Amino acid sequence: MISKVLIANRGEIALRVLRACKELGIATVAVHSTADADAMHVRLADESVCIGPPPSRESYLNIHQIVAACEITGADAVHPGYGFLSENAKFAEILDAHGITFIGPTAEHIRIMGDKITAKKTAEALGIPVVPGSEGEVKPENALEIARQIGFPVLIKATAGGGGRGMKVAKNEDDLEEAVSTARSEALAAFGNDAVYMEKYLGKPRHIEIQVVGDGMGNAVHLGERDCSLQRRHQKVWEEANSPALNVEQRMKIGQICADAMMKLKYRGAGTVEFLYENGEFYFIEMNTRLQVEHPITEAITGIDLVHEQIRVASGAGLSVRQEDIVFSGHAIECRINAEDPRTFVPSPGTITHFHAPGGLGVRVDSGAYQGYKIPPYYDSLIGKLIVHGRTRVECMMRLRRVLDEFVIDGIKTTLPLFQDLIGNQDIANGDYDIHWLENYLADKTDA
Ligand code: MV4
């Protein structure tokens, strides 16, 4: 049994986890940097501990301080949220060694999925379709032979990478040598590991990811997909469930493949299997072993609280649902509200002078922001998420248009105006977009 959870995060996700704990009758401990003393999650938690100065390295990433905060408060479990220590295998191991439950997968599973070559080999062995590519690491001396086998264009990726860092496209043989050497040096600089691998480059895919939850004992379910194709510089901007591109047969087929794979792996916790989707085919790229920012759209269409499930499986209680009990209902869209200029995306920290969140049927706002809150400049600019649900995609879009008109955040710049634009766009209305659509749209807008 888990009786007190330390939330090793900040912002909207700390609040999200806190709410789940409260509903389950579990006591909460907030940790915070000196910059976050006034944060909503700190106010609402049963107890709080200041763990260091503003820089994340010295606070939210400081494992020793977090373990000490567990010891001081008697917390018997840690929820890492997303980012920070959520996919740090060492952290999971250290908590284990202290007899503290890590609300997440085993350190071994985090490690497997953290190395992208190992993740891909594992996925393939578990029956998940993968992007055609090199068997493993590619060395400069065998790059040409491998690229010829795969067929151009090819993409060079860092094995320690993920999230798009250290990727290089080679359109043809002439580009290859430089692409491999740049990818290797960028990977070394960014991750301290120069190992790279190669894949067939997909030109116009969608990014579709499958939500899974496993109990660590061989049972697992899928909760359908999210379409996260609308991104800017590998930052998701707008996500939806279901994907406008899939029908129910395709959803259930790829979902079951992922659930079966998680059963074979004896995966514990929430996870996301990421795919590129092009011409009706799915291609595995990575797996995330954490709760994701966009998890609420899955909650909206399934009615399942993913943080409740995470806590249940971490405590050994198993899943609350069987696959056949999961009903997919309607459509949900999430808009990420960043404290940024909606045209330049330059961060806009500062004091929120007016804050009015929208409401009504099918509306959820996850945010730690409030009137008078001062957004510190040290962290990610995500200040809230707007999640709208409707019985159909059309109803969801109409509701979103209404809700965006109600939302007031003054004193800082936010990305809300961007969503006002998107909601009026014909391609968006048609669900007709791929991973490059948003960047092209923004470039056209700037030129015009
Ligand atoms: C790809 C790809 C095309 N072909 N792999 C970018 C982030 C990382 N998770 C994987 N990424 C990509 N991998 C192959 N074989 C294109 C991307 C990509 C991308 C993927 C998802 C969402 C947005 C993207 C933007 C640019 C490139």
C-alpha cells in the first residue's frame, strides 16, 4: 500500500498528480525550488519541502535532495510526473534501494527504452512494426552499404537521442558522409554518446502514439491513440484523440499489438508507444516510459484516470479495467498554453494580472496558474492545458471555438491566439495535416 506520495515535479503536472492522490485518500508532499514557493501545488499539498535554488539541476533534478525529502516526510512513494527524473533509471534504482516506491516502470524497462537502438530491437522482437533501417549501430565505414540496402532518403539518428535531437537526413549518396559525421558529433555533444543508427526517411508521416498501461505481472491494456502531428520544433502544440486518420479497426489492431507487446514485456505503469503513420502503415520510432503531457485527451475519451492506474499498479493492486471494459467515447483535443509570444514563440515569463478559465460541459483546464501568479523564467513555458471533449470531432471543434473565446490570461503573452487561428483553418477542420503542417503554416503566416 502507498500512503504518502512525494511529487517530484512542478507546475500543472504536480497539481494533476496531487489531485489523483487526494481522490485516492493518499497524503501528498510537494517539493519545490526557491522560485516555486508560491506555486499552486505547494499550497495544495499536505506538506512541502524546499529542495534547492531555481536551477533544475540543483532542485528538481537533485536526486539526493529528493530522497532526503522522502526520509524527512516519511513519503513511501514518488511520482515523477513528466520530464525531470521521470525517465531516469538511476533514480528509480536509488528509490528502490531506499525502499521507496517509484510510481513508474522498472529501472530496466526505462533503460531499454532510453537507448533507441535497444528500444527498436525490443519492439521488433515483441511484434511491433518498426521503421526499416540498420540492424543496430552504424559506423561511418559501413554507412554507405547500409544506406544502399535501405534505399535513399535515409535518416541518421542518435541512439541516446529522442525528441528529434541529433537527427540528419541524407537525400542521396553525396549527402551521406556529412550527415553521418554531423549526427555523430552532435550526438556526442548532446548526449556524451556518438552512436548513431539509420532508418528509411519517411517524408510526410503523422505522429500517432498508443497509450498503454501494464500491471508488471503480465497484464496490460491499450487506451487508443493520440495524434500529435501538430508540432513546432519537436514541441507538441495541439493533440487529439482519436486520430482523424484512423478508423476503429485500425485503432483496435495497432492498440492490441501494443497491449500484447506490453504483456510479453511484463511492463508496469503507463507508457506510450510512438509511431510514424504513413500510407496506412505504422512504424515504431520510440517508447516513452512516463505519463505524457497530453494524457488528458485519452482520459477524456475513455473516462479512465491514468494517474489512478499508475498508483494502483505501482502498489501491486493491478489494473482497474480489462480491455473489453474500455469504451472509446467521442473526441478530445488538447491545446498547450505556453507563456510565449504566439508568433515568435519567445518565452514570456512575468505576472498574470487577470486569469479566467473557461468552463462548461466537456471542458478541462489543467493549470497551476492563477491571478497574481508570477511565472518564473527558469523552467518550461507550459503554464496550462486546455482539454475539450465532444461526442464527435465536429462538436469538439465547435466547443473549442467557444471555449477559446472565454479564456482570459492577461499580463503575459500566451499561445492562446495561435489556437484561435488554427480553429478557423480548413486543413485543421478536415483533420488533414502531417508532422510538417504546422511549421509550414507558421512560415507562410510570417511571410504573408
Ligand atoms: C523520423 C522521421 C522520418 N522518418 N524517422 C522526430 C522526433 C523523433 N521522435 C523522431 N522524429 C522523426 N523521426 C523516420 N524514419 C521524422 C521525424 C520527425 C518528427 C516526428 C514526429 C513529430 C514531428 C517530427 C518533426 C520532424 C521530424
